[in-house]
Amino acid sequence: MMNGYEEKHGHLDDDAFGPKSGGIVSAFDAFPKAKPQYVERTSGGGKWTVAMIIISLLLFWSELSRWWRGTETHTFAVEKGVSHSMDINLDIVVKMKCADLHINVQDAAGDRILAGTKLTRDPTNWAQWVDAKEMHKLGRDAQGRVITGEGYTTIGEEGFGEEHIHDIVALGRKKARWGKTPRLWGKEADSCRIFGSLSLNKVQGDFHITARGHGYMEFGEHLDHNAFNFSHIISELSFGPFLPSLVNPLDRTVNAAPNHFHKFQYFMSVVPTAYSVGDPGKMGSASIFTNQYAVTEQSQEINDRIIPGIFFKYDIEPILLNIVESRDSFFVFLIKVINVLSGALVAGHWGFRLSDWVSEVMGRRRRSGQSQGMLGGHSSHGGSNGKGYTD
Amino acid sequence: MPAKSRFTRLDAFTKTVEDARIRTTSGGIVTIVSLIVVLFLAWGEWADYRRIVIHPQLIVDKGRGERMEIHLNITFPRVPCELLTLDVMDVSGEQQHGVQHGVRMVRLRPQSEGGGEIDSKALALHAAEDAATHLDPSYCGPCYGATPPHNAQKAGCCNTCDEVREAYAQTSWAFGTGVGVEQCEREHYAERLDEQRHEGCRIEGGLRVNKVIGNFHIAPGRSFSNGNMHVHDLKNYWETPIPGGHSFTHTIHHLRFGPQLPDDLHKKLGSKALPWTSHHLNPLDDTHQETDDPNFNYMYFVKIVPTSYFPLGWEGKHSQENHGAGLGQFGQSVDGSVETHQYSVTSHKRSLAGGDDAAEGHQERLHSKGGIPGVFFSYDISPMKVINREERAKTFLGFIAGLCAAVGGTLTVAAAVDRGLFEGATRLKKMRSKDL
């Protein structure tokens, strides 16, 4: 057995390494270390050690992943500064000829914005945008995404609120461009694609697409009522900077008009939203400022005294949403890990002692059962304790 | 040896018999270092415990029939006070024309003379010499066909120039400078007005309005409402002898709705105060707009968000709003809580002639024609209310728990480190002695 050999050397070590009589620093040692000859290793303890190492690793891993994921905080505030304008980005296909459409904005400031002059209007064919059955779903690719010809990839369907903030911020930094209108290839241009960005006054307003000669009497001659068809596909409709990767509630929706006199109304509440990774203002933080909106759609058949068309009525909410994804500093994480690991260590130690005690008690029960109620059971307590150690 | 109970085996704090203990230098160093770390962490915990954080909450505003105060301080360097009128209108149908109570109009020297104050008089009062009364006590001045004002000094008569103007305004007639009006000529109204033409004006003070959608505007000329129409008498504003005419160039020194929140609030918000939020800053403060066009209209679309501020130790007792509180004291209670409003604002300007916004690079934007020159604030109240509550970052128990965690964690880790050092050293020694 090696013990004897070790003990001898243990004594030698004491002289060289143990308590020196004049050591001031060592006098502070608050961690009792038993001399090796008094330390005993048991296989039960070894098992517990291995178990605790595994548990500690698991805890460490979960802590690490939680730290890496960061936390998402939602705060709100009132927007700062005096604002003037806000962009609207849209990409809509209407089943009418471009020349027959009027696109205007009228807002609470009393301005009328001739959106038609600022947006691009491309003649296109309706069939290129919907599938054969004119379903309420657009042609989708293998992943179930809509092929709209936009030159960007789309993220999940849930809307950008549910995505990871760093994904949104990363997508928001991509350079955005409008997709090309598919070539007609000799097909009849029965529809009009209206797309582009337009600056609006940042006040309540009404963006509308109406027919030539209806609504605004001053432009264009009267259009035949049979030419009215306000069926439309919205590929993109967003407020603020053009960030096509962010999916808004109206993106990729189709709304078909069953008759000529139909009025589509969308009531939207625009909520300014700021996404940031890392606390804003600190080093290495990135943020994008955009707008989300809630929308209610209402469409009805109307008589010929009411102006048919597509109306987007928007209003801006005064409260800004602030979504911040942040991660604790590495130091804080380290402290947390140390806490968790040391807690596990102490708990493991306790657990070991507890299990030891339980097995001891159980062992004695069994023994006392065999000895048919020996009276000396209690008096041998101390002795059996000693035995427990020597197992 | 004391009698061992069953629990002795459970002892988590085993003590090594003193004889079996070794004290090592490495252990001492680890102890000292860990003590320093513990002290540092404990201090951090303490600082965290003492820190006051602002906890913002968003609730639906449940107040009813509340009123709010508008505090404003706006300078118009190119319109004299005599021509300016402040009107408030809201959707409840309440209208306050020519608001005078609580608002002071301060006459300013022309811009060429530096724009200092001339004198200040509360508009609610009229200086005695202004009211040039007729010598004859039985005198009853004609109202020139207009309905005599109901608050005239002598019923059915217009004895002063002011009363004639009032009568004209109530009958929706333009008044002009009062040429041919006996009372005004006696009071030298036209001369006095022309003397003031070069002056500027500063409107300062507060007014109390219903907490509903509404607007207030500062526009030239006496205003009157006729049915659904709100009209200003612009004759004196347009027919001005001074070169270049008047214009609504203005500087907003201050515009807030309700009392000012404590200044140190922004500091306390710490990292929560994000760069694009106006936590407790009024966005319109110290903004300046300049124009040379007399027919220019400025609009400010203000969205008001009710905001409460509860300091630490606020009891949460429901304080009844004191409608009798004097202007300026409204919304501030003795316990330190503040009921106020924040706002976001969008500004818009246009010429009354209409036209497009090509100057700003938006040719597609057509302004509407007509209207009144002036500065218009239309306000809208948000249904959501922000509550800023001061709180301790941690409760006392939380602090104790944090302290224990810091101390325990450090000591356990230190013990492990020490153990490792000791074992390592022992092994090293052993190997060396073996080599020997």
C-alpha cells in the first residue's frame, strides 16, 4: 500500500512547505487544509464529484448560452425632437391601367401630395402576380415565400416583432432596392405596379389610389365605370426608412374586388419603433429606427355616388417603442458563473454528506433488524459513526 | 467529546481539528485576495442597493374630466402685441378668445434696437389713462350700427374705442384702424397702433384647457366666432405702413403642458434614457422659425402623452385634483408627485398662397390655399399614460441575498483555488523529492 510511503513524505513536506513559524501571510490562511494523512478519499465521494462536475458543466453551459443570447427589453418613450416628415414605401399592383389611376395623399396639415409623380408606375400583367386560381395567396416558392420579384430575402412570416433583434438590425443595414417589374413578354398590360418611396408629412393622413376623373375633378376626363377594378396586391407597405426585409402586416396580401364599385379602406396606426443591439449610445451598439403599424381592413361595395378606390388612412402614435437586446458585461457573467458553480459545489458537498448519513442510518436499521432489537443500538452510535468513515 | 446527535452527521460546517490543519503562504495570499474581492463585490452590492432607478410603466389613462395647463413663452419679433390674439378651441366646444387671464404680453423693442422689453402689463388690466372716458356722464357713444357689447360700461353704448372694437368683433365686422370712429380718434387708437408697428411681442404665461383634442393659435387681429366659423380681423395686420410688413417669425422659448419634471430625473434614468427619446425634455423649447412672408402659417401637431412622476416613498394615496390650484401649481402635489404631460411634435409650415413644397425638395407636395397667418398648435391627447416611479433597484432582502451570494461564491471559489494550489504544490514537492 502506498499510504505509508506518502505519509513519510508528507512529514518531509511539512518542514519545507507547511507552516513556517514566522509567516505573517500564512497566518491569514482561512481555508483549513487537513494534512494529507488525515484526508481520506472514498469511492462514494468520487462518484459525487463526477456527478457534480457534470451538473456544474450543465449549469455553466446554460448560463453561457443565456448570457450569449442576451435579454430583450421593451421600453417606450415619447419621441424626441421636432419631426417633419416620414417616408412611406409601397409596392402595389392594381388591376387597372396606369393611366387610369390617380395616387394622392391628403393629410391633416392640409397638404395634398401628388404621389403619382414621385412613385414609379410600371404596366404589368395581373397573371404574373397571382396564381392560376386567383387565390388569396400569391405564387410561392418552395419555402412558402411569395415571389414578388423583390430583390431581397424575407425573414419569417411572423412579422418582425418576434424575430431576434440582432437579425432585424442586421437585415436593416442591408442595402435595399426595389425589385424589377417582370417583363411583359407580349402579354397585355392590364395592371399597374406602383412602387417607390415617398415623403409624407408626419401627421395623420390618407393615402389613396383612385380612378381618373373620380374624386379629383380637376384632372383627367371621366373614366368608364366598367374599367374600375381595384383588386390589388400589396407586396410592400411600410413607413419610415425602406427596409424590405422587415415584414409588415400588409406585405404580400391580395385583395380582390368582386365588382367595379368597391372601396377598400385600411386604417393604420403607425408606431415608431427603434431596435437596438447593445445599449444605445455605448460602443459597439447598432440600431435601426423604423415604424411598425397595426392595420384594420374594411372593404365594401358602394353605390356610384361614392368614390371607389383604395384608401390607406394612417395616424402616428406618439409613443415610441424601444426594443433593446443587450448582454451583460463579461465581468458580470463571470461573477454569475462563479456564484452558480460555487453554489453547486457547496450543494454537492452537502448532498454527499446527506447521502452518506442516509446510507449509514439505513445500514444500522438493517443491522439492528438482524440483531432483533439489541438495546445497545444507541450506545454504539458513536462507534458506528467512526465505522462510516472507515468504509 | 460532547454527545453526538443524529444531526452531527449533517454538519455542513465541518471543522478540522486544529492539529490537523496546515497554514500555507499560498493559502494566506488567496485569503487576502478573496477578502479584497469580497469587499469589492459587497461594495458593489451596496451601491446597487442604494441606487434609485426610474421604473417606467405604461397604463391607460383613467382620469376623467381633467384639465391641463399649457405654459408657453413665445417671441414674435415682428408683430406688435396690439395685433396678437391667443385663442383656444377644443372639441368639447369650449372656446377662449383673446385669452388674457394668466397670459402676459410683453412689448419688445424693434429688432433693430435689440429687441429688449419695453414695459409689461398684465393684459387683464387696462391702464387707467387708456380708458379715455368722456367728460359728460350722460354720454352714450354710438356703436356705428354694430351690436353694443354686453359687458359695456354703459349698457347699449360704446363709450370707448375698445368697446367699439368689441362691438364690431361681435357683429363679425372688420374694424381697421378706427378712422371716422369718434371714440378711437379721441383715444388716438390709430396713432398708438402705428407707433407700435415696429415692435415685437412676447407672449408668456399659462392657460388651462380641457384635456381633450383641441388647438390654440396665435394669430393677428381680434377674433370672433360666427357659428362654425372662426374669423380673425386681419385688416390691421395686412394694412401696415412699415416696410416689409409683419411676419410670423417666432421663437418658442418654452412650451410645455403641465409642470416641469425635476431636472435630475434625466440623470436618474441613466442608460434607459435613449438617444431618440425626449424623456422630460420639451421638444419645442428653443426652436426658431423665420419667414419674411406676412402670409405664412405655421402648424405644430402636438401629441400629448400624460406622464406621472412618483418619487421614492410616494405613498400611493389618491390625491384629488385640485381644480382651484393657481396657474403653475397645477399637477404638483405636496408629496412630490408630478402629474404632467410629455409631447411629440411634427411641424409644418406653408404660405397662404398655397403652391408646392419645391423649396424643401418635395415638388409633389401641394399646400392648401387660404387660411389665417399665424402659429397654430393642434394637440391630441394619447390614451396611454406613462408613469415614472422611483424605486430602489433592490429590496433589502435582495441586497442581503446578493451579499451572501457574493461572499459565499467568492469564498467557495477561493477555497477551491487554494485547495488546488496546495495539492499542486504537494505533488510538486513529492516529485522533486522522488527525483532526489
